[in-house]
Amino acid sequence: MKHRNCGSALLSAALAALIATAASPARADDHVVGTRSEKLVEKSHQIELKMDRGHAELVVRRTVFNGGARHDQAVFHIELPAGAVATGLRTLGMKDGKPFWFKGDLMEAEAAAKKYRELTGIGGFYPKDPALLSWRHQQLLALQVFPCPPNEPKTIEYTLKIPTSYSDGRHRLSLPRMGTEELAAEAIVLPAHLEDALFIEGKPAGAGAKIKLDEKGGIEIALARGNAPKLDGALGMVPFAPKRSLVSFHVEAAAKLGEVPRGASVVVLIDASRSLTEEETRAAKATASAYLSHYSDANVEIMLWNRRAHELFGTFVPVETAKLELEKLTISRGNGSAIDEALARADARLAKAKGSAKRIVVLTDLRTRSQLSPERIRGRLGKSGALIHIGVIDGVRAPLLTRDDEHLWNKLTRPTGGLVWMAGMSAALDDRAAMKAAYEELARPMRLDHLKVSVPGMTEDDLSMFPEALDEGQGIESARINAKQVPWVEVKGELWATPVRRMIMPDEAEGRLQSALVFGSSLLHELTEEEMMPLALRGQAVSPVTSYLAIEPGVRPSTEGLNDSESLGGGGIGVMGFGSGSGGVGHGVSLRMSELSRILRDALLASWEACGGGDRAIDVDIETTLREIVHVRVHPSVPSMPDAERCLEESAWAFELPSVFTGDWLEFPIKL
């Protein structure tokens, strides 16, 4: 312990001394600087944002102006919204005397960085004018653009893709403030499909609506799909290594899974027997009114029954008339429970009604005579083809409607498409709004019950996170690295008693999209560097192993190239590969991998000496993620010194990394 404490203190002190003047603190805004002059400033930051079903695409166009006397390099530190990935780069130049967009190519990261250095150097190469978009970590990109001519603007464009969430029938995107501290981004918002509707901060917005992304709290953009199917979804399935496939799927229930039928003929049967209390009878009457409030143009008959069934109107009346009469109705309870007669008369009445939308709703405690069975009643019905719901009065309490699939009387209701429900009711005036909301589900289906998701190649445990019911306007999703390929996803359930099934097949476009979005997700940390490459190429995404390089024909004199110190400076961007590259960048931090390694080496060397290792050679492997040390391995010295080696290992584990360590999964093989 004594050796460990001494070594740790020396390690901390050495590191602190080495980084004391390294960089300014991190911040969430973008950072744009010129390499040679402070007179290079950003003048415009425009975004065309297209909301799609499942993701958004942002085409970001930024213009800088070089007010300096020489050609300069513009350096952007780009803070990404959560989950965002870059999938394109273009630079605006001239071709045949006309403005022309030169498209970038996705390349292996080190090769792109090397090519950029070559093209921006002084002499030795035919002048070319490149732009390099590269990875720094999951929420930070670096963009280098050279040259920016003196007293001229320079425009660059890159594309971001961001996953959206789905809730309450809308695909949603929450964007933070975007841009530099001095210049916030402005965006034009468009739907990817013209039939879809846009909403900004919950309010309807037309295509082409303009927003300014200057709010620290962010702004929400939402998309409601037009003509949405009851169940929608997509499956991306991308094999990228032996027994390794990216499998990502999502399923969305429409904002409304069912509609209240227009022009419906409805018969409401209310139990007026003495097995119900007066309070329950009043609650049943309030339930009938709450149910009918969802119809705008229905024709309604109301029947009461005990020993006999009694029609309230003797004919169908407009729904508003029926509701008014219900308010005035006093129900006299009596002996008997002739539910069979009431159902038969309702069926006969509906058989003569026009139209196809016919409903029977029964409000009862189902305390009938013992000889009566649902099968026996079912044999007497069927003339009208009406859908039958039974609401079993479950006490006077908070309004609540719950389907009861195990109830015996489902033998009567399910063949018609209806159900048996346990019905909590209230006649209190304060509960009217809650009653209306609760009993909407008797008027139209609002959720997919008995939800079952089947995915070949996944186990029941893999799928156990999904709910038993999918409410309208809500969705489910899954993304994973799977050992087996997935040929399809099947989603099944019931709308009321009607089976619903949707098969989702792998989609090529979805596969490309998810191959890109994986680099903005937590799945990134399950991939090796070798596995990243096929996914990055498939999705055409900037990643730890890929960068975009856009090249336009050069017009600068060769003497205006960048020298080595300039190409690695200008706002703190070096050339950094994943894990073993030659440079690094943080939020305003400028240290290459070699410099970070030197910091660790010098500090570890001091600890090794303090631990008693002297000048004996020893190798230490350290892996970091941001400011966290995630792996330390001390290789035995020759001859071995176990106590000193343990002291050195403990010293390394005890250190708190400083803010200049900003990269994901950086590996440092250090020789002392």
C-alpha cells in the first residue's frame, strides 16, 4: 500500500504538470477557427432538415469568410446531437467557370488523413483543395477545409442522419442548440413524404417552416404519418462478420387503431335488476352516456331489462336525443334478469336497421338465472351481424375498462368481434371527463392486445422486453448484434377480438440506414475495429475507421500550402485514427496520440522509479475511454519484480485522467 500511494501521487503530479497549459475547458457549442488568422470567421450556418419515418436527415451548409491576407485552413469542431452520424460531405468550388459541388468519398481514416496532408502541403504535389471530415468521438467530428482564399467566402456541406423516437402517433426529434456560441444554426424543416404532417413544439407547421436552433433547452420537431397502416415498421439486417449480424427493427401502431363508425346503429342494454344497487344503476346510466358521447351521428335505442326487456324509445333516435333522455331517466329496479330476451330484441331491431355498422353494448353484473348460458343465447342471435360488447359492472369506483379474456361470456361476444370487459364506473360529475376517456375503447379499438413478436434467430429471453399490449400511437424497437441472421419479424395481436398480423421483411435501405446509425448508438462499443469497416462502408458513415475526403481542383499557388505545424494545429485538430492513430482532439483540446502517450509514459516512469523499479525495462498497456482508464496490464519485467509491478499497476488504476483524454477506446502500449 505504501508503494502504491507513493507511486500514485507521483503519477498524478507528473500528469498534472504536463497538461497544465494544454487547452481550454470543453463546451457544448461548435468551434470554428482559422489556422493562420483569427480573421477567418463563420458567416452562415444553414440546415435543410427532412423528417422521415424513423429518422431525420440534416443537410448542413456552412460558410466561412477569410478576412486574412493569406490562404487559410478552416477547422470545425462539430458537436453532434445524440445519436447523429455523418453520411456525406461536399465542398463548393468552381468547374468550367461555374459553381460546382465536389462530392466527398468515404475512405479508410488513416488513408484519408494522409491524403489530406499530401494535398495541403507546400510544393511536391499538383495543387488540390480538399476537405476532411473525420471522427473524434461519438459526439464530436472534425472538419478541416483548405484553402480558404483571402477576402473570399468558402462553403462546405455535410449530411447528418439522426434516429427519431415514436410516441403518441408521431415520429419525434429533439434537437439541442446547434452552431457556435456566436452563430446559431437556422433550419428549414420539410417532410420527406408530402402526405405527412409536421409539428414544431407541438404546433402544426407547414413544409418549409423555419426555425433557429438557438435554445439551450432544445426544440422538438414531430412528424405524423398520413394514411398510416394500423401497423408499420421496418427491419434492417446486415451480416458483417461470421456469426455476427446487425439486426434492427421497429414497429409502430397508428395514431388511431380504429375509428368510431359513422352512421352506426347502436342499442345500449342496461341491467335494471335488483342485484344492482341504486348507485350502480346510476353509474351504469352514466357509462351509457359516456360511451355514446363518442358517436356524432349514430342512431340509438336504449333498452332496460329485469324480468322483461323494455325499449325506451320504441325506435332509433339521434344520439344527441338519446343522451338527453338518459340524463332525465330514472331507472326502477325489479326482479328478474332477462338478458336473453333483451339481446334477442336488440338483434331483431338491428336486423332491420340500415348500414353495416351495428353495435350492442350490454351493461350488467351478469347475475343471471342458472339455466342461462352464453352458448344458448348465441344460438338465438346473429340476424343483425351486430358486434356485441358486455361491460360487467365492477363496482362504483374510479373509471376503468379492462378486457377479461377468461370470462365465460366471451363465447357470446368474441364470435361477433366484441369482448367482455370489467367496468369500473362512476356517476360523479367530477368523473365525467375520466368516464368519457375510459369508455372510448368500447366505441373503437385503441390497442393491440396479446402482442407477440416472433424473430427467428432470437430467443424468448431476447424478446421479453416487449409489452403484452401495444397502445395506439406507440411503438417498439430493438437493435442488437445477433449471432444469427434474421429472415423476418412477425408481429401478432388482437384489435378487440380481431386477429392482426404483420410480417416485416429485411429492407435494403433500412439496412444501409442502420449500418450508419450504429455508430451513434451504444452498439458501437460491441464492435471491434475490424468489424466497424464493413458497416461504415455499407452505411457510408464517418466512424472511428472511416473519414470523408472531398477534393476540388486546386487554384492556390503551391507556396500557400500548409506546413507540418499548421496542418496539425489550427484549433486543435490532428490526424487521429481509432485506437492507434497519430493524433487526437477534444472539445477545444489539441493533443496527438503521441503526446498523450508521452504524458502517460513520463508519469508512469516516475511511478515505476518510486515503486522501486529503478531503470529496469518494463511494458505497460493502458486503454482509456474519455477520462476513464478501462484496462491496465503490466507485463512482467525480466527478472520479475512482483512487488514493484503490483505497485505500478495500482498506481495506474488510481489515477484520474485529465480532460485532454477525450477519445473512445484509446490504446497506449508504453515501454518504460
